[in-house]
Amino acid sequence: MEDNNEKSQDISLDGYKENILELNKGWLEWDKDLIFNVRTQMGYEIEYDANLQWGCAPTETLLSSVAGCMAIDVFYFLKKMHAEVSSFKIDFSGKRKPDPPQYYESIDLLIKVNGEGLTPKKLDRAISLSHDKYCSVYNALRKDIKVTVSYKINED
């Protein structure tokens, strides 16, 4: 019975992925030194600082965006699979190429999820749906980046 329920979960994404903003925009403005301020169209602000004293590096937000996009997808699919999630956290790390352009060579994501009705099968399916089909950020990355996703269920 669980198999039929899980197969039907990837069909309906009502209210989630259908209402994207097709055009995303914002602005980035130099502040001082190597510090730049970003404001998104929704009004969110980010400070980028090459010296990492007053803000974060753009590569940090890229890495956290991969984790954030996957988190939203996986959490959403687990709920659709009738799992009762009580906590959800992703530890993430990325290894960058030492020479310019210093892109990420690998990204590791460790999902720590607690709750009822969580199974490895459900997590594997949710991760697969996000990774292969729905995670916009992941799918915008270089195709040669090695992304590893693992998880721990009901462990602290």
C-alpha cells in the first residue's frame, strides 16, 4: 500500500511549483571597499563582502541556496507522503576548486529529519524528485559538480 501512495505523490504539486515568478530581478550596488548590497524584488537584502567582515561571500549564498531549495522540496514531498516531520535540518559543505574560477567541485548535504512515518524509501524518493526534477538551484549548477546527499532519520 505504501508503494501506491508514494507513486501518486509526485503527480500533484498544486500550490507549490506552479506559481513561480518567471522573471526574477533585483539590484546590486557598491557600498565601499569590496562590499556590495543586494536587494531582491521581494525586498530581501544581502550584503556581500570579499573580505568576509561585513557580509557573506556570494559562494556562501550559492551553497545555502542549493540546501534551501532541496530542503523545501524534500520537506514538501515528505508531507505529501504523510510523514509527520517534527524537525528538519540540512548540514551542508562545499569543496571549491583552488584556482580561478574557483567553482564548487563537490557539495555534500546531510539531511537530519525527525518525526513519524519517515522511512528510507520516502527520503530516497523525495531526494530523487528534488535532485532529478524540481530543485531549480541544483539544476542551474555546472553538470560536473558532484553532489552527495545523505540523511539521518530520527537521530539527534
